[in-house]
Amino acid sequence: MSGHHDHSQAVDADGNRTRLLLVFGITVLVMVAEIIGTVLSGSLALLADAGHMFTDAAGLLIALIAASLALRPATMKRTWGFKRAEILAAALQAGLLLIVGAFVIVEGIRRLFEPPEVGSSLMLWFGVIGLAGNAVGLLVLAAGRKHNFNMRAAFLEVLNDALGSVAVIVAALVIAWTGWTRADALVSLLIGALIIPRTLKLLMETVHVLLESTPKGLDLGQVRTHILALPHVIDVHDLHASLVGSGTPVITGHVTLEDECLTDGHAATILADLQRCVAEHFDISVEHSTFQLEPAAHRDQEHLPH
């Protein structure tokens, strides 16, 4: 059963890497097209979208490297392998996106007061090219976006790009029909507003993992209640839970048992009950739950000076 699970994870990881590689290529092509469009049309909205694309290309490259590292097996020096690589990659992507979002908003505000001339027809065509590329990227990433933080970050980046391309097209049409060039700056501000909130959420989630906070949705109070309800368990303390990587929760704790349980051979059965309890009720696999069993008499030794 475990071998089948590992094989499925390897297949998923390899599939994710292929998806990321395809979307990376698409993103770079669209980015180059939008940079050309910016030079020809003078549109800040296109520049904002191209900048967003540049950041996404860098983020996707980081995600691609992380997906490749995740395939490496664990070693004696890295007992979890590179499972944290995708968390670090997602955090770095979020940081890059925040920088781009801030730049776009500052430049957009400046252009509201000093609107330059914008070539609306070129802006429209390059906006359509960007939207087409983003649509293909979304289709490629859709199947893998729920696998881990890394794929989710990549999907959100391309989704934001698609929304930005739609905004560019709308601004181009407004300028073409009305001549109101401030639409370009307003769309740039909209793109910045699309970038920052989702990015902050992703950044908070990755920091949550890096700080080894309790996984979202896991209530350690309930875990403690379930453990204390097991026969022969007197107390549980030093209970900790965290995520190594997305989808890999781990839990550790000290469980105090009745003294005779550690002398009559009953401890092994209790340990199995503990691991089965957290696996069935809290979806933490047996191999990722570690409990130290202690006799009641040991509680007085817990705080002895070293």
C-alpha cells in the first residue's frame, strides 16, 4: 500500500514538473510579446502585465526547480528530502509578486496625473495575445493546482495574468472609443490590486508552514481529547504538529501511561492505538506520528536540570 502511495506521488510530481515547464515556455513567449507591445504602444497597462509576466516566469522557474528537487529521495543528511523546497519557492514567488504589485500601483498613480499618449490598437492586439497565452497556461495547470502550494502558486500567478490581460483589452477599447487615456493607468492600478491580496494570503500560508505552526484545520485540543480517551492513558503533553510540506503533516507528543503498561508488554498495543487514532480522526499517517510513552512516575523527571 505504501509503495503504491509513493509511486502515485512520484507520478504526480513528474506530471506537475511537465505542466510547469509548458507554462513557463508559454509565459516567456507572452512576456516577450507584451514587452514589444509596450515599446510600440507606450501602454503602462501592458508594461504592468509584462512585468507581472516577468515575475511569473521567474516564479515558475523557481517552482520548476522546486518540483525537480521534490523528486529527490530522502538521505541521512536530509531526512525529509527536499519537501520544504516547494514552500520556499512559493514564498519567494509571493515576495517577487509583491514588489511588482507595489511598482505598478505607484506608477499607475503617477500616470493618473500625467497621462501619456497610448496606442490603443496595438495595446488591444497585444492584450488579446496575452489572454490567449494565459488561457492555455490555465488549462495546463488546472489539473495539478490542488496538489501542493507550489502548483497553487503557479496557477494563481497565471490566473492573475489572465485577469490583467482582460483589463488591458477593456482599457484599449475605452481609449479607442473615447480617447480617455487615463483608462490605461486605472487598469494598471487594477492589475496591482489583483496581485497584492492573493499574494499576501499565499505569503502568510507559506510563512505559517515555515514557522511550523499547527496545520490549518487541525485542532490540537481535539487531538488531546481523543488521546486522553484511550484506555490506560493518564496524560499527554509536549504535543506538537506541523507541516513538512503541503500534504505532509507530522505530529509528536509525550503520552503518560499507567506504570504497569510499560512492564506487562501492553505499551506496544497502546502505541498502535495512538497512531491509529490520529490517522483515522485527523488524517495524519502512521509513519508521520511519533509518540514517546512514559510511566506515571516519569512525570517528576520531566523538568530536571540538564
